[in-house]
Amino acid sequence: MTEPQQGDGPIRVLVVEDDPVAADAHALYVGRVPGFTVAGTVHSGGAARRALDRQPVDLLLLDLYLPDGHGLQLVRSLRAAGHTADVIAVTSARDLAVVREGVSLGVVQHVLKPFTFTTLRDRLVRYAEFRGAAGEASGQDEVDRAIASLRAPQPADLPKGLSGPTLEAVTRVLRESGPRGVTASAAGEAVGISRITSRRYLEHLVGAGRAERSPQYGQIGRPELCYRWLTPR
């Protein structure tokens, strides 16, 4: 896969995410991809509209759950106002009806939380390839290749030994634990995996900026780490 071309300058990305920790993580990820630059970071739909009125933006990295409305409502209002920036939706939602509605509004990619830098980098590079296609297609094959550039060749990349379904199960347990958090032992028991395996998934979520860890005291012996979800929905 080639790196994005910068003929007209870097692709300007506005990060729209209500959780400040996640927003900073997403902006950091975007800034690490050659050919992209962060135009700004905002935490609500209203702030996104004001930002777009102040400066041109090529792409929105858009959380669908915002404090002042659903992300797709924001996209509708932007289209009505004449804003043509493309959208990559970032969400925990897995409702395919929402995905279909997003496609109809011009959402070019959906990225499910939690995700790694590798996953987002892949989506951004593919978007840049799609955006960089210009001129007149020589035939159907070239049209198909341009559209196919947006599609990921495989499910989101995970570290070796981790699986998507198990990550979803551990994530669900972590989110449902609320502010009290959960230990690797408790999460492993709930999912049906070992404490060591559970900890690998929890540490992956910490590394992805979706969870935090702290020692849990009050027990005899060495304190066990407690994990908490950073962006509860």
C-alpha cells in the first residue's frame, strides 16, 4: 500500500469526539499518518459546525454519540449547509441500519471502537488513495479499483494471539463494570478465559486509550490491577 500523496497539501482532519481522552488519542493517531494533519479537536456537534465555518476541512473523524445529538444528525445539517467534507465514523454502535444510513449521507468508512493505531492508519491511507483518484476512468475495472480502495482487506488488525470476538466480550465486561472497574481475574472468569489471557486483552485496551489501570488495595498480598473503561456509553 502506498503512502498518501501530498500534491495539494496534507489532508485536513477535524476530530469530533465527546471524550477528551479519546479525542486526544485519535488526534495523536491522525498526526502519525503521513499526508494527514489535525485541523482541530472538538467535543460536540455545535463545536464542529463552528469549526467548519471558520476553516476548510477535508475529513471528519466523527464519533456518532455526541452530547448535543447523534453524529449522523450533524452530518445531515452539514450537508444542508453546503459542507462537503468526507466522514469516517468512529463508534461503538454495531447497528447495521446506522451503517446504511451513514453510507447514504456520505460516510466513507466506519471504524468500531476500540481500535488500534494500525487500524485507523489503514483506513486513512485507503481514504487517501480513494481521494487521490483523478481524471477519467478508462473502464469499469478502474472504477471498481477506486471504490475498492476504501475497503479493508480483512477485519481490524489485532496483536498476534488476540481475537475480535474475545476482545468484544472483554470490552463488554469492562464497560459494564462501571466506575468500580474490574480485575483481570474477574474479567477472565466472566468471559471464560484465563487471568493471563484476560490481562492481555485489558492491556491492549489500555494501550488503545480505551481503558486505564490502577492498583486495587485492601486485599492480603500483592495488590491486583483494576481496569476501568475510559469512555462509558
